[in-house]
Amino acid sequence: MKQTTSVPIEASKPMNEFSFVDSFVPVPGHLSFLNDLQARALETYRSLPFPDETTSGWHKVSLQGLSSQSYHLPATSIACEPERVGVELATKYAKQMLCCRQIVSQQGRRVNVPAIQGTGLSFGLSSDPAVAFPEKIIQKIGQIVPAVSDKFTAFGYAFASTSTVFYLAEDQVLKAPVFYQEIQQGNHLAVPSTTLIYLARNSSATLVRQRISDDPSHDQFSAGVLEVHLEEGAHLDLLDLNGVSSQSWDFQNQKVILEKDAVLNEFTLLHSPGFSKYRMQADLAGKGSQANITGLFLPAGKQRFYMDTHQNHLGENTVSDLQYRGVMDGESQSRWEGMIYVDPKALRADGYQANHNLILSRSAKVDAIPGLEILTDDVRCSHGVTVTNIDPEQQFYLTSRGIPGKEGVELIVSGFIQKALDRVSLDSLRQMIAEEFISRINKTML
Amino acid sequence: MSEQEDVLRGIEPQRYDFKDPEKYVFKSRKGLDAEVVGQISAHKEEPQWMRENRLKALQQFNAMPMPSWGVDLQGLDLDDLYYYVKPTDEIQNDWDEIPEAIKNTFNRLGIPEAEQKFLAGVGAQYESEMVYHNIQKQLENQGVIFLSIEEGLRQHPDLFKQYFGTVVPFTDNKFAALNTAVWSGGSFVYIPPFVKVELPLQAYFRLNTASIGQFERSIIIADEGSQVHYVEGCTAPQYSKNSFHSGVIEIIVKKGARVRYTTIQNWSTNVYNLVTQRAMVHEEGTMEWVDSNLGSKATMKYPACYLVGPHAHGEMLSMAFAGRGQDQDTGGKMLHLAEDTTSKITSKSISKDGGRSSFRGLVYVDKKAESAKAKVVCDALILDGKSRSDTYPHIENRAENVSIGHEASVSKVGEEQLFYLTSRGLSEEEATTMVISGFIEPLVKELPMEYAVEMNRLIQLQMEGAVG
């Protein structure tokens, strides 16, 4: 007779601090504002303990197995690469997209930026005097996601020494998507990162951001922040593809602020990290702003994914629509926790969240925790969750049409995944994701 | 319908809001320690094991922290409460022998009317003891036991000991520990194998003395293939000082048995209501919770079904109405611990005048629970801009071959519906009340008729002056 619902979690030993923390001395950059931010973040980082079961937002998240002592920081040096090095994908899609990369290794960071003159786009590192970002944009760094949010967020600001900034000026419309790769190079690398995407009034862009490890066998630790600000009428299509290695630990904290009539279409693919803690928050602050958020997570083996999503309706007539789809295999664990918050001022808000889970293995664990906090009456908010396995009737139908067991399962899974892909608005990108990622994952999963 | 309307007119609002002068035989001093627990046990002339059990639970209660989630319990001072008040000496079986003051209370609640309607049995709890107990002869002949919990312990010590604390152990949570330490009053029900109790068993619970804690403890055992419907209705007079109610209900549904437990909770809006209700459902058994929460200042209540036998089924119909100053934190838990188990939770909540209603639910599917099916549907209505509605369902799955569905929605009363009804000549208030009646209809239709009438009337009372 079972008396308790809680799943036993191995008694966790106190975590060891990263070996570089005590001796770390920030190298002053040319922007005093960022120097201050880094100093404050470092202080916060040192003062906070590692989160455990009792820390808010970390329920059921165990950090056991994170060998913090083995990681090294990249050097602070920054170099610009003179030419485009042929990384498979970037080369293949070079004609259709503006391709750029950042390689982070123990030697430092190397960035490669294509010719973007005349597009209104500024892209590069905040510490690079060659890229002239408007001061008010740089001032936004650390203002959207505060460094004090949690220990791993503070880690990003404290140790990154620089920020990646993507800024599009007023009324500029980027015709081609920007394809930005962040490559983590070397075993036992710790990758702190902070990124700011800022779209000024009525500008519009499509950004594909892919984070990958140089070698699938490398053990890396990454903790990063993604800050997004969309000014009035700005429109961003953001595809976030998390492809760090299956040995890696990945902590990401993302927040998007939407001003009046701004639109965000976000698609997140989470498939490869061994451990992922991902937090996403959309603040629909301006009247009539809109966020369509899609997540596709495909854990297998012993992968553990923890996802938190927050749709905060703060302004009138705001619309949010979130859909997270997961296919879980092996002994994987995944947990999605979602919240729609409607402020008393957010009249006529319309919020939706859905989480659909397809289970392929009897050892996979899945938790789904949707949530609604509604503080006004003139709203329409709802959510839906399903957890299912492969429907034997669907399989029978396929078998009766001459498609045998395994192929049938593949087809059902593809159909399930396709519903998430259908929410990517640009045809070429939908196709790229399907071809480059999904088909490959499908092969290894089944 | 016209007959129902007549009944409705007969119920005036004051009926649920009155108090009697205090009359009691024994009242413990304020606060809680081993001495008070010992006094309660001594007054009840309990066996040694129960006394020891109470003291162990008291230690557990002192050791556990207050819950950090759910409702705000800041206003609850556990040291400023009377933990035991004994109103009269004897358990009564004849209505005429009941003291006048107590009878008046029940008259206004309509118990004799219920009796007249040939209901199966009436157990009325006034403060901490059962004062009136009656059960129809034929049920007694069938071997059905329907006693106050104290009598249950006295008359059936072995049966009692076999089940007490097996469904809700005192280590379960802080308030279950408290209840185990100071429990007093409640029902002890046993239905023998294959006996079907056709009419609902009923018990009314009432609080009267200000600042007393009421800690009823009920055990319902439905033996193999039996069937029973237990109804618990609560109303409480209005007081300015906060009162506290913390009950524990343990239900055992044996193979193929069927139990329905219906609660209409209408404590006055100064009562903290923290209740643990749980059923252990064995092979092919069915447990149904019908739970409506209208009263209290703050309620935390999540009736649970532990589906431990294959093909067991759990069902939960929950309704919460949060008015001014109220926080209804309610929901349900379904734990699928065996194969082919099924469950369904339907929740309806309404928030008004700054009230807050929260649905908190859990569906847990264990690795062993192959082919489990679960469904959760939550609907919430918010009637004005000051009120709040929250939904926190948890779904945890450890099995492969399952089907779990959850959906929830929050909205206000549709303008189109109101426009349609007002264009047919209804006032806005009448129209809103009608929409709400329709909204909670799936729950109300599962109630016995008298309760359905009372419920609709209570909703009407809540809605009076809502629009204006």
C-alpha cells in the first residue's frame, strides 16, 4: 500500500563550487556599465548556494552528478574570424540565410559576422569597440533578466565577460533569416553566456539560434541568459535549437518583453543535452501584444529536461498561445511547468497553454503541471494537457494498410511532431528543422 | 419545479446565520499540550492504545512545519483555540429528549424534515459529540453499523483498530497529525458484504462555541460488493473570532464496493477549514467524491482516491464558491497504483467580490498502473475584476500505456448569454444566477433532492446584490 506520492530522490550531497570561482578576477572592458553589472553578478553568484529541492522553481530538480570541479572557463580574449569557415549547415544554407557564428573555447571567443551593412542590423559582442551599439541598447543588458534571479543566471553575467547583442533599428525589415550558431569547443568547458536581442519600433526579423557542442562525447557546462525586448510593433520569429552534447549540463533563462502590438513567434527545440533546465517568460506588457510559443522536446536515454514557461498578461487585449509537445523514450525524465498569469489591468486577455506528451517507453517519467492565475474577470484563459502512448488502434489501422509495426510507430511519432512544426511560420525553416534535426532524431530514437 | 420553488421560498437567509447561547458539560482550556490530549482521551474513556496513539500524533504535529503553500494561515492562532467542548452528556436516540437550544438549531437546518422524508438515518453533530443518532431498523438488521466514532470505538474495538489510521496515517500531514491527537466526533460506518444501502446516510456537523476547533474523524468501511452514499452537510453560525475545523475522513472501498461521499461545506466565513479526506479503493471498487465548498474563510481540501486494486475507479465532482474575503483552495487527487484503474475529476469554481478560488489537483500514475486512464476538467467563472481564479493541476506519469487528459478554462459570464436572458425579461441578477446554476448543474444533479434545493438556494443567497 503506497502512502506517499513523492518520488524518492537520492539524498544529495552538498555541491562543490566550481574550481575557478574563488580565483576569478574580471578583466575590465571599455564599458563601465557592464563592468558594474559583472561585479554585482559575481557577488550574487558567490553569495547564493546551489539550488536544491527546497529552492523555489527547482522542485524535483536534482543536480547530482554535476562534477563542477572538472570545468574550465574560456579565456577572455576575443577574435574576429576573417572568413566563413565551412560548418556544414552554415554552408548549406548560406545562400538563403545570413549566417554567423561564435566559437567558445578555452582560448576565448571567436566571432564571425557576415556583411550586414545596409540592413540596419548590428550584431556582435558588446565588448567589441568595432561594433557601435547605441548606448541605450547596451544599458538593457541585465535589465530584462536580473542577475539575482538564481545562481545559474548570475553565473552567466558573472563569468561571460561579454554579451552577444543583436540589434535591429527602427522600421528595418530583415528579408533573409539570420542563422546564428554558438559552438562550444573542447571537453570540460564551462560556457557562461548572455545574449540580448533588441528590435526597435516596427522592425521585423527572423532569427535562428543554434547552440551546439563540437563533439557529442564532450562534457560541457553551460549557463546562459537570453534577453529579448520587442518595441512597439516589432515582430520577431525566433527559433531556438538546443543541440549541446548528451554529456552536457545546460541551464538557460530566457525572458521576452513585448511592447504595444509587438509579436513574438518562438519555436524551441530541445533534444540533445543530458540535463537541461530551461525557463522561458513572456511579459505581454503592451496593449495588443501577442506571443505564440512552441516547444518540442524529445528526451531519450537518461536525459533529464526541466522546463518552466510563464505567460504574463500585463496589458490589455494581449494574446498568448503556448504549445509544448514531448516524445519521451528510454529512461528519460521530463517535467514541464507552465503558468498563465493575468494581471488585474490585463482586460480582455486571451491565454492558452497546451502540453501534449507521447510516451514510447515504460521507464520514461513525465510530469506536466499547467497553471492559471487569473486576477481579473474579462478574460479567456484555458489549458489542456494529454499524456498518451501510441494508440493501438492507429497502429492497427496502419498495419492493416501494409505498414508494419516499427514503421507505423515512426509515422505516428512524425505526425505528433509535425503538429509542433506546423507552428513554424516560414516554410524554408520548417523544412530545415524537419530535414536537419527531426529526421535524424527519429532515426536514433526509434 | 413549482414544488421546489415553494421550498425555496421557505428558506430565509437568516436560517444559516444564527447562534445559540453556549451550553456545554466540559470545555478544555485554550491551547494544546499532552495534558489537554490526555483529558480528551479520559473523557472518552478510551483504551490505552488510542491514548498512546493520540500522544504520538501530538509529537508529530509539534514536529511538522506549517504548510508553506495554499491558503494564508497567518490569522490562525493554534494556541488560542479550545480543542474540546462536550455539549451534553448522553447520546440521544429520541428526538424529543434533545435539549431545546440544540433542537432549535437543527430545526432551522431542517433535520426533522429530512427525517420525515424517510432518509436512511440521521446523525447530527453538535459541537464535538453526536447528540442525536438514529438509524432505520431494517439497516440495523442488515448488519449496517452507523454510529458516532466514539461509539464505534466502544462497541467495535477490533474493527475500529483494524482500520483507524490506515488510510490517513498521522504522519501524512500536520493537520492529520493534529486531528489524530484531538479527534472528537464523526461517524463510524460499516456496510457488510453485498449490502446495498439504498438511501443516503446523513450527518450534520455544526460549530457553535466561538474559537473551538472541531476535529471530526470518520471511518467508512464498505465491505465487498456493498454500496453506500454518505452525506455530510455543514453550516456554522457567524462569529467575529476565527474558528478552526480540521477533519479526517478515511474510507475503505473493498472489492467491487461502491461509496459516494457528498459534502456541502458552508462554514461561516471566519472558519479555517483544513481537511484530509482519502479513500483506499480496492479491486473493481468505485469511489465518488461530491464536494461543494461555499463557506469558510479559508479552505484547503483535496479529497483523494488511492486506486490500489485493478479496475478500481475514482470520481470527483468538486465545486467551490469564493465570495468576499474567502479563499477556496480545493481540488482532488487521483493516484493510480494498479493496472486498468480509471479516474475522472470535474471541477467548477466561481469567484466573486474579491474572493479567490484555486483548483489544486494531482493525477499520479505509477509504473504498475498499466492501461490507466485519467481525465481532469476544470472550469472557472470570475464574476468581477477584483476576484481571482487559479488552477494548479499536477500530472505525474510513470507508466507507458496510459491515457491522461486535462483541460481547464477560466472566463466570465458571457455577455451574449446575459443579453439573451435579459432580453427575455430577466433582471441582470437573475440572469447571472441562472448562468451560474447552469454552470454548476453537473454537480447539483448528483446531489440528493433536498441538498440540490439547498445548494441552489445557497447560490442564490450568495448572488443577492451581486449586480448593481
